[in-house]
Amino acid sequence: MIRTAPFATTGAPAARRARPAALRSTQTYARLRAIAIGAIVPLAVLAVWSIAVQLHLMRSQILPAPLTVWRTGIELLTGGDLASALAVSLQRVVLGLALGGGLGFIAGTLLGRSQTLDAYFGPAIRTVCQIPTIAWLPVFMLVFGIGEELKLAVIAKATFFPLFLNSFAGMRTAPVRFHEVADVLELNAWQRLRLVTIPAALPLVATGVRLALSNAWHVLIVVEMLASAAGIGHMMAWSRTLFQLDVVFVTIAVIGATGWLMDAGMRRLERLAMPWSAS
Amino acid sequence: MIRTARAPRIDWRAYVVPLGCVLLWVWAASTGRWNPHLLVPPQQLAIGFAQSARNPELWLALGTSLARLAAGFLLGSIAGIAVGVAVGCSRFAERLITPSLDSVRQVALFAWIPLLTAWFGDGDAAKVILIALAAFFPAALNAQSGCRQAPAALLEVGRVLEFDALTRLRRIILPSARPSIAAGLQIALTSAWIGTIGAEYLIDQGAGLGVFLASARMDNRMDVVIVCIVLLGFTGCALSALVRWVFQKGAPVRGVVLVDD
């Protein structure tokens, strides 16, 4: 899968906070209006969905009523089924990220520091990583079977490259002028690392983690649908087999929400921990 | 670190590691200590390639996948460009559609498969829709950002000349959005190709390279699996080269490019 940066929305500049109250109320109005316009499409879909159910346009097995989906969602959320499936999936993501992302970070940092290492290992690593994770899946299934090792390996593969690329770029990104200032100030190696290299590299590494998380989440769903006895992807595939489409709807929503939460959480963390970061 | 530009020179150091890996592979296979089903010996891989090249089923599978890709890509990219241009040109369309699209985009692509197969069956319809979905978002996002990049000066000229909306779109906005749209199509095609293989592999019904791959895995034929992966890799590269070639006359390809899996 290929993902792109989010749709640009009309973001409010921070400077607006300073404006007088009268203006602010028109802004509240504008915001409410934007929300109302944005809600038209989902409400229309909901209306068509309800009408289709009322008129029995599709079998209820295939198109459950909105209310049924809602009730099932509440039931799964409060019953703990969803929480335990999600916990299994998230644990896999974290372990895989620690392994693959950790290796990617180490490799990226080393190759970013050393031109020689990069000349030897860089091209090979970049070529291998061009092959999408989905294509590796059959090979991994033959080598690792369908147990927990498979999930770990697939997520490690999916998280390695974003961290490799971004830590690599992070090491080479500090502007030359910063290093010149460091020369003038006669910083020692440790001070240079702490004051120049790490602050310059950290935002990129954080971006790498964010991309890696999103990659990991996407491929994990595929692996869990194919070969798993637990996790949110398995829950979805299994309810599809049993024709419990209401559960499928709920899991799709949960998969989307979890992916979004991880992304938004990382962005938030980036802003809080690295106020100097541009992104 | 500014490096001076010089003529690209082949760096022999890039070949040391791959060569080492190949030697290691040959040596490891020759000791016979590892399972030859997993660690395929070089001669067997060569036989696998030769056999596969003569296997009409493989080429038929590739053809089926490409046809499916074409259908899904056309559907998804045309819809994507249309939506992207609408959202890029009209504030109202943006406010109307963007929140919904952003929500749908959060769901991992292949997570739609259970729903699509329940609605449209295991046949071509579900796969083509998934491929279209894979192509839709890159095409839409890049078309949108391209339309936004129309230079203000040109738009002003259009206002002075009292262009109607259609003329403005045709003469000003689309030409300046062209590089972005081209970049979007290139990403959309790669994305759709991955979607094709993934859909075939996951749904595992009918024909196609993904189905062929899945059955090779079931048969424990690592050599055939490797052949398939090489084939799909080359096809992917060839497809993006094709799009680049088609749009060569346009400005250099720029766009929102964040490739992942």
C-alpha cells in the first residue's frame, strides 16, 4: 500500500488566538459550519444505508442495520473481546517495531555517519527494501511458518526501512553552518553530539517511527487475516467467514481509528518533545 | 555536506555485499546442512526460472493480473483525479468531501477485503474495486495539491480575461497541476500493482499472479515463489517506467511521495 500526506485542510494559524472576541465568535461559526458541511456525506451514507436496510435491498446478513452495528460495537467494546484482540495486535506491533525499527535505526545511524559503510552496504539494503512487504510474505511464511515468528518478521521488515532511511537522513541533515558554529565554539565530540547532531536527527527519526507504525499496522492486518488465531485482523476475517458482517464493520472502524490514533499520537509527541521540529 | 556534482561513476564497493551474500548462499547450499526446500540451491533456482519461463500458466496468470490492474487502475485513477481536481478547485467541495475521505483513508487497504468479498463475491468485482481503491487516494491527493499550486498571477490573468470556470480549469489549473497529477498516477500505479497482488493472494480464487504465488507457497516450492517475486518486482518497475515515459514531456515529476507498504 502506498500512502500519502493527509489532505490539506484549511488549518487555522496559531496567530488567530490573539484576535478579539467578536472575530473569534465568527470563527466559531465558521468552524461549526465546516463541521456541518463535513457531516453531510457521512449522514447521507447513513441515510442511504438505513433506507437500503428498510427496503431489504441487500440481505441483512450482508448489510446489517446501522443500529445493529452500533449495538455490536458497544457490546464488543464493553465485553472485552475487542480489547483483547487489539492488545494482541498492538503487542505484535510494538515487538516488531522494537526489533525491525531498532535495527533500522542502528543501520541508518551507522551508515549515515560513515561514507565507507554506506558505499558497501547502502545499495544492497536499499535494493532489498524496494520489494514491498506483501511480496515477502510468501517467503516469510515458508521460512517462519505461521506462528508468532512470522508476525514479528513481517513487522520487522515493514519497520526497518522507514527508520533506516530517516535515521540516515537525520545523520546527514544538520546544516553545515551548525557544524561550523560548533567548530568556532570548540565543542568537544560529546557536546557536538548533544547540541548539534541529536537535535537535528531526532525529528527525522520520529517521522521514521510514525511511518514505521503505519506500515506495521497495515501489514499486520494482512498477516492476521492470512495466518493467525488472534488479533484484530483475525477477528475481522473470522467474523467474515461466519457472515457476521456487523462485527466486520466494527473491526474496520477500529482498525481505522487505531491507525489514526497511533499517527496522531506520534505527531503530538513530536510537537511536545521537539518543539524545534518543522513538521 | 555539499558534495560537488560529478559524472555518475559505478562504485565497485556496492557489489561487495551482494556478491558476498551470493557466495554465502552457494556455499551454504553446497554443504546440504539446511533444508533445500527453504534454502534453494542455485542450480535448482536456475531450473525453476527455466521451467517457469516455459510455463504458459505463469504468463497467463501475469496477463490476468495485468488486465485486472488495468481495469482497477483506470477506474480508481480517473475517479481520484476527478475528486482531487474538484477538491483542489472548490473550497466547498473540499469541506464537503475531505473529512469523509480522510476517515476512509485511515483504514488499511486490505482491511476492506472481507467486506468487499461479502458484497461482491470472490470474483473479479471485489478485486477490481480494491485495486481501484488503492489507486484512488494517491491520484486524488496529488491532483488536489497540484490544483492548489496554480500560480496566483495566472489566475489573476484569467480573471482579467473573464475566463469562465471551465476555461480557467482547462487553460490554467490543469496545465499547472499536470506534474503533480503525473506523479500521483505513478504512485497510484505502484499502489494498484501491490493491491492487485495482495488482493489475489488474500482472496486466493480464480487466476492471477498472486494466486499463482499462493499456490506455489502451498506446494512448498520456494524456487517458484522466488521466480514469482522477481517477476512481480520487474513488472512493477516496468509499469512505473511506462508512466514516467508517458509523462516525459511534462515538467519534472514532483508530488507527495511517501511510499510504504
